[in-house]
Amino acid sequence: MALRPVETQILGRTFKFNCPEEDVEALTYAAEDLNQRLQVLKAKTPVTSLDQLLITAALNISYELTHEKITDRSIELEKRAKALYERLDEALEKLGK
């Protein structure tokens, strides 16, 4: 797996990362998304500390990811429960015949 150097700008600072060739686009998109989130957060909040700004952004992103995982898991559990109910109904119908 070949690594490619990637440069990105976040809050006006340049960062360099080594990234697998097939993930360059995703990394670039993620860096742009992070930069945009930080810019919006910086404009909306009175936070002046870079550390606090980064922690707040990281917590927001982590919350979104956790919420999405919980939602996906709930949907999956709902599908599995529905499939089990359908199998139970089929079994009960066979017993009733």
C-alpha cells in the first residue's frame, strides 16, 4: 500500500500527512470539513483558546458519530426484530393448519 504525502490547511496552518493513495480524497474532504467546522465554531462562540476550540469541535464530531451509530444500530435491531416476528408468525400459521 503506497503512501502519498498530503498537505492541508486547517485554521490557516499547513499540516502534512502520509495517506494511502486510495484515501487521499477522503482525507482531503475530512480536513476541509474540519476546517469549516472550526471556522464556524470560532465565529459563533466566544472561545479564544485553540485547545478549547479543537476539543469543542472534536466533541461535536464525536457526538454526531455516536448518534449516527446508535441510530444505525436501532434501525438494524428493528429490522432483525421484524424478521423474527415474521418468522414467528409463519411458524404459528403452520401450527394452526
